[in-house]
Amino acid sequence: MINGLDHIVVLVDDIKAGAKAYELLLGRAPCWRSHGDGSETVLFTLDNVSLELMAPAGNSPTANRIRNVINIWGEGLASICFRVGDIEKTFRRLDRVAMKPEPVAAVESRDLDSGRTLHWKRTRVETELARGIRMFFLELAEERPRSAVTSAAPILALDHVVVSTEDPERAAALYGARLDLEMALDRSHQDWGQLMFFRCGDLIVEIVRRPVAGADQTHDKLWGLSWRVADIGATRARLVASGLDVSEVRAGRKPGTRVMSVRNGTCGIHTLLLERAARAS
């Protein structure tokens, strides 16, 4: 049913500031700019995912709803959209597993710079049934243009999208049984809690449980992003030179990886950069 993660939506207060922040972080230019009912959007498209920045525009109900969300929760991750090959078939399966999908809708977007138009069909499931995560499913008619590289040592692709949960059993049932993603890892550790990895195309949906007293047992939270880089030392040097606050490079939990944290310039998103060791031929 699911071929991969199509895009992630990030709500930002100011679209120009958000686009500038992510052009710096990713080392890539926006590939799409559009204006819709009550919102402005900027897209960055990498090898395996698009990042959509969305800001309120005007005083429509949509714009006011976005502002209200930002006022309550701050800027940050808002929703995820899975790529599928057959939206009608996906709708039927989601309905069969009681996710209450909305009717399939045809949508289009026009790029303000080039005038090019993209078309897709999408549905979304009831947020409460997705454990509080706004979740869409999309069949794209045409591929988006890729974001051009603007700096040395750019980010290549997304490695993980991280979801925080207080009920790993129900989260596993959602992503494994109902969405039919393959579980690649289920591991617990006294220092960092329980981790579950679900394959989604060539990236991972990571479900993490870090027990917190009084936490919400019924609603999960989009928590963070882990981006893939080719040379983490070079990427760190670029970001430090640009004025971002980043950690030192350290060994990752997965053998053969090196990681570092980005502490600012991410529009409120917990952000990790990851370098994978080259595979032996």
C-alpha cells in the first residue's frame, strides 16, 4: 500500500524566515513556492522526501487555524503524508482497517516562480485513529523538481522521522498491522527507552518511548527528523561557519554511523544529522 514517505509538513510563523533557515540547514534551494487558501508554502525536495513549510496568509479560517496551532504548540512538525501507488486501493484498505479515510480528492498546486502545475490525489485518516498524528496518503501524478544544491556538503535525504509514544503496543499495531509497514527493529535500553523501526521506502519511521510521568497515553507526537549526509565533518563545518549551534560528532547507536545534533535553526524540530559508514564492496 505505502511506497514511501512523500512529504512532511512543518508549520512556521514566517514563510521567508522558514525558507531561509532550511536553505541554510539543507544546503539546498526551495524547489516550489505556492499560495493557497489561507496559507503560503515552500517545498524542498530531496532524494526520498519533500519538506513542506507552511505559514498562515491573510485572515481566512484556514490562516487563523494555522496561527492558532502555532500559538499553542509553536512552530514545528504538523503532519506526514505517505506516497502510494494506487489511492483508490489505499482508500479501500484504510476503510477496511477502520481508519475512516476521507473521500479521495483531486488537488493541484501551481509554482509561483515557474508557473508549472502539479496534480495529485489524496485522502487523510481520522486523526484520533492515527493516535493524534495528522496523516495523509497521496498518489502524485508528476514528480516534483529536486532542490538544487546551494552549498558544499548538503543534506542528501531523510533517514528517520521520529514519533514519540507512551503506548508502544498500540503504536506498533497502527504502523505495522494497519499501515502494513515492515518492522525492522524492536529494542529496549535502560538509558534511552524502547525503539521500534518501521521501513518506509528507503527511510525509517522510528517509534520511541521514553517514559514520562503524566504523559498522554492515547496521543503520539511527531518528535523529530534525522537527515542523511555524506560527510558529517564537512557538513558540521559548513553549519558552524553559518552560525548554527551544533553538537560535536559522536558515534551513533547503530554500529557504523556517526551523528550530531542541530540545536537551532530548525523551526522547533529536534534534528539529527547522520553519516552511514561506506559498505564494503
